[in-house]
Amino acid sequence: MFSSEDNQVILYKENFKKVEYPNHYSMIPIDSFNFMDYKKELMEVSKLIQEQLSDWEKAPTYSELEVRFLKKSKCVLFLYNNYPIGWGWYNNNVKVDWIHLNKELPVDWVYGGGLFVSRLVERPKDAGMVNYNRWLDYIVNELNYNVFCGYCHKWNKPAMNVHLGNGLIIQNWC
């Protein structure tokens, strides 16, 4: 499931440190019940991914997002001045592709990943860090999970900085 080229990361609820974020950031939780209400916004983020990561052959299309939602994966949509700039995905179990089950997790755990905040949209430099913190706040304080787990490719230094900057630690949990 994960290779030696990946860092497994984990956040324990008691280690979470919330930061204050300006009100020009907002976040919308999306799941199988409301995803059709946000089709335009999800398609915009998908388009931003395809433009920014043009060499990523597996960049998700809207139809693939629909399947993710129908398979019980959820996301939060990140907005800056009410414009969609990214998302983060999560599931009660490990689904690396957000569709197929890889590993069941304990009841108070959640698997998260797929964090994307576009650089193609004019926004503050700290948008990735702030949105990730807001998402973690939602996960541990509103949804009341005690453990957030995921992984990050070792080569992805910016993503690792965001993980570590938000209190996650590198720890094998899988």
C-alpha cells in the first residue's frame, strides 16, 4: 500500500494546534449527499489540478469524483474570497484511491490526503498551511476524530512542511 518512498504521517487530537485564519478563507464539507450541489466548484478545482499538474495522468475528472463520493469518501472544498482553490479528501477507512478499501481503521480514526491548494489562483502564500489547519480543526474538533492519518511521498518537501507545520509527525501507523 505504502512504499519506502512514502512517509506515514499521523496527528493525535491532543497534539493539534489551531491557528487563526482570516475570514477570506472558507471551507465547505462535501459528501455523497451534497456533492451535486457543488459540481461547478469541484469541476473548477479539477480543472486547476489538470492545469497545474499537467503531467499527472491520473488527475481526477468530475466523473471520478462522483465515484469517490458514492464510495463514501468525503472532501472539504477550500475557498479564497469565495473562489474554489483546492480540496482535501478523507474517509473512515484507508482508501488510497478514495474508492477501493485498503485497510479498515478503528472507529475514532480517519484517513486523509489528496490535499491540493492551487498556485494558479492569486491567494496568500500561506493558503496551503492555513487551509490544512482549518481542515484538521474540522476533523478533530467538529467531527471528533481522535487520530488523523495519511502518507506523503518523501520527494514532496512542500507537502511534508505543511504536515509537520500543522503538528503531524512521521510515524508508521499502517
